[in-house]
Amino acid sequence: MSGEKKYSDEFKVKIVQEYLDGHTGGYGSLSMKYGIDKSTIRYWVALYRAGGIEQLTLVTRTYSGEFKIYVIEYMHQYSISIRQATAQFGIQSHATISKWERIYYEEGKEALFEERRGRKRNMPGKKKDTFIKKDVNENADLLKEVQYLRMENEYLKKLIALVQEREKSEKQTK
């Protein structure tokens, strides 16, 4: 995303005012008239009702961890939808709250305090090793252990075969 607004603030205010004045047939007719999804217009109207023009034209901001937790818990306590919460709290995108909610339930409250935007930084001076070099003696020990386990496995297979053969012969003699 480029960060540019898709619709100007003046355009949003015009559509909201047109809806509130009742000159149209509602969200559907405004949607057809301007070629905008009904849910977008409904969201703009909800933003305007919640906080006026300031909330409708609010620029994207960063939010504290406390605020994120408050929004998620408020949403669940009062059983409001994500879209209602975005309008009520003046958050520009419902996807933002959706992401917060996922983090809240998958990683816990504390994870909402972490900054997750942008690329992860590489630590200077530390190189990632694509593989870990093992000591030759350690490899030899592992090889011995594998050989021992294979031998033990073969021994057990032969023992089971002998036991089954003995049981079979005992059944035949009876």
C-alpha cells in the first residue's frame, strides 16, 4: 500500500451528508451512484456518528498496547462487532482490530505491546549460520548409538520370530 487515501476527506463528508440528509434511497442507492461498496459507506456514517468530521477524516495513528487490550476486551464485554468497534474507537480499518484480536488470543495480552510494523531488523555483527558444525567425536558417538540401536532392533525381531515359531509348534503338537 502506498499510504495514499483512496477517497478524499471532502468526498467522504459529501456522501455522509447526503445519506444523513435523506436525499437518497439509503446505502444501496449511494453505493450504486458512486460505485462504492455499501459497507464502506455504512462505516463512514458510523465514524461520523461516533465522532463527527474529525473521526471521519482521522489520519492513521499508532496505538498503545493498553488501548489495544481495552478495545478487544470492550468489544467482547459488550458483544459489539469489529466494524462497530472501529467506528466507536476511530480506528481506520477493521483489519487492524482483527489483527489485534488474533494476536490477543494466540499470543496473549503482552504480545500487543510489541511493535510489529515494518521489516524485522538484523542484529549487526551477528551472522546467521545456515548449519551448525558438529564436533567429529560427537558424530562418531551418534553413529555408534545408531548402530547399537539397529543391532538391538534386529535381536528383538529374531527373538519375536523364535517365540512365535515355538508357539506354533506347541499348537501343532497338541
